[in-house]
Amino acid sequence: MSLMNRFEEKRRFGGLIGAFIEKATKGSIFSEKEKDKYIKVDTTKGLWTRCDNCENMLYVRFLRQNNRVCEECGYHLQMSSTERIELLIDRGTWYPMDEDMIAKDVLKFSDEDSYKNRIAFYQKRTGLTDAVQTGIGQSNGITIAFGVMDSQSMGGSMGSVVGEKITRLIEYATQASIPLIIVCSSGGARMQEGTLSLMQMAKISPVLQIHQAQKKLLYIAILTYPTTGGVTASFGTLGDIIIAEPKAYIAFAGKRVIEQTLRQKIPDGFQVAESLFNHGLLDLIVPRNLLKGVLSEPFELYATAPCKRKV
């Protein structure tokens, strides 16, 4: 049988099967709208994603099991705040704080859409009231105050709610004399809140100074992709220990903004974690799968430190 005849037979056989199915289901004929509902279902939606670095297709189930680290190139893809809590906090020890705080549209801001609608959209999309989760939990059996930003909620931007929740978390950690960890994943200050957003930098930094300098309590900052703008310029780089994930993008202003301002070409990779580490701006670069184990070491040293006993 020639190749042409083979395809013809296959086509005819497929037509016979289709006719049989149509005859067998004649008693339950769908309308055009109902046909679209069943025919256009994308059964692969959410099952695969593409690596931002090597562009290989990754099976989401296996990717989650590997803490969203690409098995092909080792690139660290973005994680949700809930996934990071599951990664770093011992199971059954997480107690969230200030979950009911919601941003107000004080400026009645609107561009392509209103700020109020954007808040509602991202709340529905992420299940979070805003771009940070804060709470108390245990990591390797040690009680800590833990804050984790979520870049999937308005780019992790820092508005009044994010600033207030982080401030309250730091104050609680200071009063309870427990160490503090904040995972940064943010595009910076939230433009929809204007000066109210920028003032969060000045609100968070003084309470951190009390926590660290006056009370001699430990603060570890973990910088992930992306950490930029007002977060980098405030609590993101104020840690006693500053840890970054491999290839994390860390900057104040973006590369394009710098080039347009200085009218100079900026070398590729100068704002990734490895470059910042080489210039002394970071203490450690730790792969995500090893992070929880690495954090146990400074906690053990901190617990026996002389300054801790004076508190």
C-alpha cells in the first residue's frame, strides 16, 4: 500500500468512527454553545510552563516537587509566598498575622484600570489580601518572625498594607525577642499610592534599627528574583546577614533606566546576585533547596552569642 493510500484509509476509518459516535449519542445533541464549551476545553492548561532561562518546557507537577528549580539548567523560577512558607517553615507551626488588612484607594488612582479593580483582581488571582504574608513559625525548631513577599500580587509592590504588615511583624519580633527573616520579592514602591508608598521605607527602617542595634536581635534578609526599587533601598539590604538566590535580579533602578540616565552601556549581568556578591553587597548565595538547612547555622550561632544573653 502506498503512503497516499494509507493516509486515505486512515481518514476514512476516522470518518466511520465519527459517524458511529454521532449515531450513538443522537439522543443527547449539544447546541453550538454547548459544543464550544466541551470542545474548547484546554486540558493541558497549567500542566506545563517554560523556563525563563533555558526556555525548556517543564512539567509543573515535577517543578513544584523540585521547589520550582529548573531541572535542565538549575534556574530558580518565581515561587508564591505560600510555597516559600512551606519551604522554610516547619509543618504545623505557622501562625499568620494581620491577614485582614486591605489597601485603600486614597488617591482614587486610575490608569488603564482603577486601583480598586486591580486590588480585587489580584486578590482573586492569588487568594491574598496584599503582596506579603507575615506570621510566626518555626524553622528547624527555632521560633522566628517570618515575612515573605509575593511578586504574583501586583509585582510584589510595597504599598501601605505591605509596609504596615512588615512594620508590625518587626515590632512583634522585637517585643518577643525572636529573630526575624524577610523574603524579598518585589518591584519596589507601589506607584498607585504615591507618597504613601514611599513613606513605608522610612517607617520600616527605624523599627529595624531598634530590633537590630538596640535589642541586638538577628535579622536575615533573603533576596529573590526580583528585588528592586524601594525594597532594595530599605529593609532588603539592611539585614545582619543578606542571602540571595542564584541569578536573582537585585537592583534599585533597572538597567534601561540607568542607561537612559547616564547615556552609557551597562554590562550584562551586573545586577544579578553573583555580580553583587563579587562586589561585597551580599553575604551568601544559596540554592533554594539548601536554604532551610543553611539558615539553621546562623540561628545556632546566634542562640549562643554573648550579645543574645544580654537582651
